[in-house]
Amino acid sequence: MKILVTGSTGYIGKRLIPILINEGHDVICALRDKYRVDKTYLEDEHISVVEADFLKPETLQNIPKEIDVAYYLIHSMSNTSKDFEQLEAKCADNFRTYFQTTNVKQVIYLSGITNDAYLSKHLQSRKNVEELLESEHYGLTIFKAGIIVGSGSSSFEIIRDLVEKLPVMIAPKWLNTKTQPLAVRDVLSFLSKAKGREEVYNKSYDVFGPEVLTYKQMLLQFADIRELKRYILTVPVMTPKLSSYWLYFVTSTSYKLATSLVESMGVEIIGNKSNINELLDVHPISYRAAVGLAFEKIEQNSIISSWKDSMVSSGRLKNSFHKYINVPTYGCFTDYKERKVEDMDRTINRIWSIGGSTGWYYGTYLWKIRGYLDKLFGGIGLRRGRTHVSEINAGDALDFWRVIFSDKKERKLLLYAEMKLPGEAWLEFKIEDGLLKQTATFRPRGLAGRLYWYSVLPFHWFIFNGMINKLVEVE
């Protein structure tokens, strides 16, 4: 079959594509920005990439008409746009309008469980999208999931942060909200096994794990798996704003994402039973088993995707990557250094392993202080780390940077700063003519930007000198 996957750089999309390829299908990846494409996609004869922005109907003409199944995995958990509900509705409407002109037979949409009397803005938006996607032209299959548990999922990483950092938690009352966590492997099974099955056309199914747990029980089970003793006291009064700050300072979420999560966590997510488990032969595993499998992936360093790499976690970068890939020069301050490269492979590997658990090779404690300051002023800090210790793709999060360009063949890595700054910053590593060229570029915004640059200039001299020396160092 020819299958289109929207949201192909997202948490679910990046995991679904390899499954579809292994089953022998031809996959078309719809990307809003071609610079975010995984390089391995370009090398696979069964994968084609098209640039399409569902907010811009004219770009949808790039999507071929001959498609059997389309996965709709476009949604947001961010409050960065005040009218995100209208934007999600517009995406869905544009999708339906265009795909009514194609040969698509089935559209599969991953939504959220919406059975509670009160729905958060995001769940209400998902429910609205379900209605907008309905069409007589194709069969619509909707899977409505709750909390998704897997290596790199937002719920898993947030719970991990809380459990591993806080021996005692004074937590808001929403920790007593009930939910039915579902392993990401089971989500993928539902999505992949439903394609081409006419009996699930124009049907909606709640999909959920075998247990009803509160968030408090999930935290305590997680702690037990990690062999950690944890104490949790829930207080009856903690405002949503205070709860958001609590999540923001302890975990790797941005404040805007924390506010969305707090609103959603107040909603009970209990699914309605159906015959879908038997129909597709999917039998969800327990929460404890899902957490165990997630840690196996982490220990094997084989995390396929992480919510931190999605643009939801972005602190600043909101436009297409091509807006940032050409580093400006006019009105900018630069710190340029170069060194001769003696061991090419070693230097490249060290560049591609920078940040995260590896650190920044020199003055890492200063980077950490900068991260703490960023967090204090509402930024994202260093807590996002990186998904893989030695592989980097365009679009990945790397501490408080975003990877804009990454190509080992061209020996070039370009990062864009997502920390709080009175301006914009880029950090580039490039090897040419046997030289490592390291360039930090800062485009200031007003007087504050210029004062900032001169205030950190002494630290830059030590940090950037030490870093490039370590990158070319020969054992």
C-alpha cells in the first residue's frame, strides 16, 4: 500500500514509519519543513518526502493523489498560540478538503479520550478535529488514547523527573485524577493493524491500558520499579498557576507546556470498552511492564523519538528552519576560532556527542549555571538533554539549543539557541581544509542585547577556547 504519514517528525510518527516500511509498504512523509527530514529517509527507496503545511492549502498539491491510507497525527500540546484551537481546526479542514480530491480509502486519526463531562481546551480541540475530518469520500478510523507511556514520551519523562529528583513531594490534588496509561508499543499496534481494515471504517475507539491508576499511583509504581522510596503528600489547594510552576521547575517541560499539562491532568481519562482489542488482536500491557520496556530502550540507547525533539518543547523557534539556517552577519557579534584537526574521526564524533550527558567538554559547570539562570527567567534550561548520545538530526533538541543543520558528510553542525536571550544566537561547527571552524554568532536586540554580549564576553573567551581545544585534542 501507499501510505501517507503526517506529523512524521513527531513522537508517534517517527516510530510508526519504520513499522510500515518493515511491512513492505511505500511511505510518503509529509513535512512542513524539509530541513527536518531524517537523512535515512532520503536513502530509503520505500520512503518519499513531500513538503506540505496544512495551514497553507496551496502546499498540499505536493502530496500525490494515489494514496491508499493516510495517518493524521497533527496536533499540539502547546499554548504558544492563543488561537491554537482555530489553527488545529484549519489544519483538519484543509486536510479533509484536499484528500477528498485523492484516491485515499482510509484516514486514521490518533485523538484523545474525551468521556469526562469537563474537557481541557486541548481535548476539546481534538474532539472538534474528529468531526472536521469526517467525510463520505473515505473511511475515518479514530483511536482515542489517554496517557502514552514509552521511552521519550512526555508523561514518562515528566514522571521520571519527579520520581528521581524528589524524595518527598507536596503535590496538587490532580495527582488523584484517574487515568488508564497505555504503552506506546500498543498505540503503534492499534495504528498499524487498523490500516486497510474496512470493519473499522467510520468508527471511533477508545484505546487504553488494562489498569485504572491515579497519577499518584503511577509515580509510586515508577519509584518502586526504580527501587526508590518516595513519599507523596497531596494538598487540597494549589492553584493551576502554582501547579504549573511546580512542574516547570522540577521537570524538563517549558512553562507553557506545563500549563497545558496541568489543565489536562485535571480531566479523568477513562475509556469506554469495545471489541477493538479482539478485532485487531492487540492486548495492552500493564503500566509496570510499559515502564520496564522504556528503561530497556534507554539502557540500549535505542530511543527512536522523544517529545523533547518536537517543536512543542521549543522556547523560541517558531518558523520554518530555512529562516534560521542562513546565519546572519549584519549587525551581529561573533566569536570565531579555528584549530587544526589531527584526528578527523575523533573530532567529528566528539562534535556529534556534544551536550546532554556528555557535557560541553570545557567549563560544563558554567553551562549548567547558564541553564539554571535560563530556567529562573522562564526559559527551558538544560534539562531537555538530548535523545541519543552520539546521533543528531535536524530538529533535535540539544540542551537549550535546537539542531538546525546536521550533516557528517559535510562535516557541519549548526545549533540555534532556545534559551532566554535579548537577541538570537547560533553556534556552528564546520571542518574545512583540515581546520575545525567554531563560530558563535549573536544578533542583539536593542541596548539590552549589546550589554548582554559584552557582559558574557569574558566567559566566552574561556569556554569557547577550552571547548575547541578539547574537540581537536588527540589522545
